Amino acid sequence: MDDQATLAALQRHWDASDANDFEAEHDIYRDDAVLDYPQSGERIRGRRNIQQSRFVQPNRKRFTVRRIVGGGDLWVSEFVLTYDGVPSYVVSIMELRDGLVAHETQYFGDRFDPSQSRAHLVEIVK
């Protein structure tokens, strides 16, 4: 798969995630894919287990992609994942094999207030 096709597949994945389309959301994963959440220490093995873990998650969620960058077999998506109205800032690192995601690692960060010490140096973006 060339980079343009991979980028389109990743965008379809995040669009399906936002729409709670659990079948389409997981089309990009290999059957033996692994998903890691380093902050909780969880590892989920297998496409169906990854899909099921997301299906049973009770919160209302929305995905807003900020950017997708990468090439070849390594892609990074930066997005805001909002659970029940509370945003988390997420980086997803996807490693592909044969055009499908073999390994994904997701890092979550909470919003924090801007520091007054650098207020004169920054602009606030939403």
C-alpha cells in the first residue's frame, strides 16, 4: 500500500472511531495486532480483542484528528479523544506490516492550565 492509500485508510479508521462504527474502525488491524496503553500498563492482543475492548467501553466518545504524519510502515496520529465531554490529548503510533496495523501504542495526556511564567511568549490555541 502506498502512503496516500495508508493515509486514507487511517482517516477512515478515525472517522469510523468517531462514528462508533466498530467494524469499519478495525479494518486496518491485522488479526494478530497488539495494542499497548503504557500509562495503564495494558496490552491487548488480537484484532477482535481490541475491537471488543472498545465496544464495551461505556463512555460517550468523540475523536477529533489534529494531524496524521508518517510514511511506509510507521504512522503517527495526533487527536483529541473526548470522553463524556472531557478531552484527552492522544498520540497513536502505528506500525504496519503488509499494509495493516501490527502494533499500536497510544499515549494519553490531560489538559493543563497555561503557565503565567511564559504568558508573554505564547499564543493560546484551541
